[in-house]
Amino acid sequence: MGTIGLVFCCLIPWLTQAAASELDKPCREKCGNVSIQYPFGIGKGCYHNSWLEVTCNKTGDGRRERPFLKRLELELLSLSPYSETVLVNNPVIYINCGTNKEDNSNNVISNFTAKLTGSPFSLSSSYNLFGSAGYGNLVTVLNNQIPVSSCLQPGSGNSYCYIKDYFPENLTSFAAKMTQIFPGAKVSNRCSNRCSSAFIFDERMIMYSEIFPYSYWPFLRTLGIETTHVPVTLEWSTPNVTCDLGPGHYSPSNISDVIIIIIIIF
């Protein structure tokens, strides 16, 4: 009769008191109306790396809280860890607006902030469109000084245009160039048609505005030269982040805290 061997494997946590204290530390899961999920987090030990750190700031009146991606200094509107995307409130850039706008005053070419360069974030080509507000100008998008798309503003009526056909992948910065097509017309007492804005925004803002014109996203109804921020989707990628389940979970990153016991019975 042969010998039968049975092997039992057990995983036994072997944590020091300090490590247990760190793992048991609760992480804040919400800021304002936004759920904060790992690998993003608020507070030390609650995020995968510093690019994914979130701060929860109070508004000026102290009545509300708003989450921000700390290193990018962008307001976080929502996040989707499983699709590796975040929706943020992104500043609009202005072109040739004189004293009406503080940034990029009297410039024909204006550069999008390059905060994304060197980060794990890029502007999503799946969700975003390029847009512009103003009257009678051709606004061209430049990537590394190469034109990639353009948007012709209307001469009257709605003050915006947007591009549906093409958006480059892995875009972290861009420049916008304005060319007057219908020069000289006064749009208002404060602003002539030489003043334009350029921005990248999430195309779902248009979908929701057209289907639900009085919904939470009245994007097209409020879009204009005075718009300062627009929602934009960023994609992010961090190597091995799926192997780390967050504080309080075992993963390959803390396998040293586990002892494997093998028992052989004959």
C-alpha cells in the first residue's frame, strides 16, 4: 500500500504592533459629494502614490467641501478607478483678451498648462473634445507646434464651437492659435470678437445638456467667453496599482508580513 501525503498551506498574518496600527487606520471615503476610492486617497497611507493624493478643502464660506488632486491642483469632480479615469474641473485658456482676462493677455498663441507632463495623467482621447468660445475666429490646436485640429467660431448666435472628429492620444499639453476670420465686429460693450477662449472638455457634457437641458450639467446653456472652468476627463496609469488593494488588505507588496506553513502527513 502506497504512502499518501497531504499538504496543508496556511497563511498566518504576522504583523508588528506598529504595522497593525497603520493598516487599521481608517481612510476617509468621501469629500463633499465625491466618493474617494483607492488608489486615490485622503491622508497619509491612504493613496498609492503622491500623484493620487487628494485633499479635501472647504469653500470660501466654509459650507461645502471640495476634493482636489493635490499635485495637479485640479478640482476632482468624480473618479472611476476601474476605468482608470477621473473627471476634473480644468481652467480655460484665453487668447488676445486684453484687460478682460488676467491670463494670456494680448497673446495670439496661448499654451495650455503643462502640469500633466511627467505625471501618470493624460487627456482622454475617448471622452474629450476641443472647444472654443468667441465670435468669428478660427482657433487651431497645436501639439508640439504641429496643427492637429481647428474650430471655426460662428459669426453670430451661439458663441461656441467644438470639434468632434479627432483628438490625439496621450496628450498632456497643447497650444491654441487664433486667427480672425470676421474681424472688427463688436460682440458686447466689454469684449470684441478678438477675444477668444480655448479648452478641452468631456463630450458627455454635450450629451447630457441636449438630452436633459435642465439637468445638473447645463453645459451648453452656460458656455461662453466668461466660462472659467470646464469638466475634462483624464486617464491615468500607474504600474502594479491593481496588485495593491489599499490599506488593510494583503497584497504582494506586504507579502513579507505573511508566514506560509506547510504540514506534511504520512
